[in-house]
Amino acid sequence: MGILKGLSKVFSGKDKTEANEDSELPSFAENLKLEVDGERIAESSDGLLYVNYQELGGFEFMNLMIFSRINIRTKSHCKILFSGSSNLELTSDEEEIESDNSNPAKIWITTMSFDISKDQTKYISSKVADKITLSYKKKTLVFKTVK
């Protein structure tokens, strides 16, 4: 099964697996990891969350990529909360965020950037958080972290 067909099947709700303590994502999700520039840090029944880091002009940035069946659109920033033994909340750099549709896969791809410090990068990389909550408008998406 091709990556795009597999994504289409899962994110359209057909053969969808619920993200709980014992479930695993289908094998095509592992193949997707090879195609994305970043590390998969969280998953849920709504999608996958990838992150990569970049330094520009002496500033650290975290780039977040969400592959989901949900169209995220807002004109007033997104917030992301890393919850665990300690919490970390970040606000997106961009005010207006809009998902791009991937027609062949029937999924939405959302990217956003966050200004972060070295300590915050260490916190995220250490995978202390158990769940990651993305908030926009009056909606929330909850992801379970991949350890």
C-alpha cells in the first residue's frame, strides 16, 4: 500500500485506529517518517505531529508540522501546551494559520513556527511531556507523545 493511499484510508476514517495506550499506528506511518524533515513527537486518532528545529540570525525556532484530517484555520495564533511533570506553553509566531489540503491523500497539512529558547528545546527533546495540546479559536487537538 502506498503512503498516500494509506494516509487517505486512515485520515478519512476508514480503518481508523484509535490512539490509546496499546494501539500502534499502521506501518505506513513509519514510512511517512522517512519522508518528513523532522521527528515524529506525537500522535492521536486525529493525526501525526512532527517537529524540527532551526536557528536563524541567532534565534531558535521550532517548526511544527501536523498531518491531520482536520482543517486548522485561525487568524489569532495557535497555542501548544506540553503537559507532563512540568508544563510548557508556546504561542505560534504567525497570527494567521491555515492548513493546506493534500488532495491525493485527503488530509490537511498544517505548519507553524514557534520562537523558543535552548532550555525549551531541551525540554521538548527530553520527551518529558505525556501529551501535547494544540489550541486555536475555541478548539483543541490532543496528541499523545511518542517516547
